[in-house]
Amino acid sequence: MTLDYIWWVFAAGVALLALGGEGVIRGGVALKRGLGVSPVVIGLFVLSIGTSSPTLALALQGAASGIPDLALGVAIGATLINLLLVLGLGALIRPMSSPPKVVLRDGGAVLLAAAALAVLGLVGRIGRDEGALLLAGFVFYAVVAVVTDWRRSADHSIACAEAEKRSVGDAPSVGGGLFVLLVGAICLLLGAHFLTGGMLGLAAAWKLPVAVLASTLVALAASLPVLIVTALAAIRGHTQLAIGHLITASVFNILGVLGIAALVHPLTIAPPIAGLDVFVVLGACALLMPLLSTDWRLTRPKAVLLVLAYISYVGYLAWREGLLSPASLGLA
């Protein structure tokens, strides 16, 4: 298998994942609006979770294929991209207000989720029992979010305004929404299959661990829907929605994605992931809380700090794998 062919397989996976994520979002919004579901529920369960659907598809592919490093790497990498890179780039486009309820409720939830992940990293595995507890934790968080947001206007609920803009047509039908949803799910499954094959080919060609590629290149591909939604939200001035959406998607990545993947097949947490990545996630969440709560606003200087933190993480991984040595850079 040539490197060019591997890249074509990888690119096909990225395209199918992006198409599938968009289909899940649009189909889900149309389906739930056709059934008369509250925009709060649409914002939480369709937009925030829908944009994480590529991450879930890849994690399930990793769990089912016996590649736990893929499941863990893509979930951890997507979370770091959400909280550091995407949030930072969004705030560089337009400074973001961070309402106290979003910071305390959603930020507190992602901090607790990251702490749970760090504990599981010390244990060294996520079994089915732990997976069920993680998933139950997300369900509890979702119930609290819906209850506390139920009477808020759509302009201030988590990602609701963006969800309303992504409906299919003026009068979405249940049948049309279900069809688009199913097509999106099929694209996600195919995309995860192609992207996994491409990643394994690149790992062999570049002699890199699967976990490193999964937490960087693959996670970035899976995060394209989140990046698009955040950029649009920042450009349109829905900055408080962008913060809430990113944090909610990150909670789902840790509790929902890893919980569901562990129910499919128990996940062994490799020492490099347990010794570094899980604590980087915890550190990112701990860093984010004071940045958002200071003046309840994420300014451009704070955004630069978030982006630099992500670049430092990727740079360390590259240095650890010898990619920044003089020989690898052609300087020797």
C-alpha cells in the first residue's frame, strides 16, 4: 500500500465523517422539530452531541476493532481541540462572553469528568462497569442542563440558536429528518472505517504510535463539525452559545463517547495515555475555569494562551516521538 493511497483513504474518511456529522445534525434537528421537541433539547442532544458524532463513530470503531488507543486517543484529542484550539480560535475571531451558569454548571461538569478520567487513568482501564458509570454521569448532566435551561430563551440556551438555523426547510417532516439522519449515520460508519484504515497505514509508514495519531491528526479530522459550528457562532455573535456548545461536547466526549465505547469493549489505558494525556485534559479544564470566570469573558489574550497551550501539547508529542530532532528535520 503506497503512501499516496493511504492518504486517499484517510481523506475519504475525513470527507465521509464531515458529511455524516452534518447529516446527523440536520436530520436530528428536522426530526425533533417535526415532533415538536423543545429547542433546548435540540441544542443539547442534537447540536452538541451531533457535532461529536464523528468522535463517537471513531471510538466505537476502535473499541470494536480491539484498538483501545484509537478510542481513547480520539476522545481525549477531540476534547483538547474543543477546549483549547477551537475555543481559542473562536475567541480570536470575536471575544466571547461566558455566562456564570455556563461556566459553573457546564465547566464544573467537564472538570469533574476530566477528574474521573484521570482516576481511571491511574486504574489503567475502563471496564464495562466504569463505562456504564460514565454514561450515567452524562445522562445526569443532560437532565440537569435541560431542567436548568428549560425556561431560558433560545438566544441564551446551549447552542439553541445555532440549532434553529440548521433545520431542514421551513416545515421539517419526520420522515425527511429520519432519512437524513440514517444517511448521516451510514456516512459516519463508512468514514470511521476508512479513517481508521488510513490512520493505521500512516502509523506504519511513519512509525508512530496509534495513540499519537489518534489524539492529533484523527481527532482534528473528527472535530471539523465543531470547528465549523464555533466559527459560525463567533462570526454571528452567538459567542455565549459557542462556549456552552464546546463544553457540552467535551463532557459528551469524556462521559458519553468513552462510556459507550467501554460498553462495547473494555478499554485498556496505555501508560503513555495514562501518564500524560488524561492529566493534560484535567489541566486544560482547570486552566479554562479561571479564564472564563475572570470578568465572565474570554478575551483575545486569553484565547492566545489557549491556542499556545494546545500547540505546546502537540509540540511535546512531536518531540517525544523524535519528530523534532535535527535528523528528522534534515538539519543533521
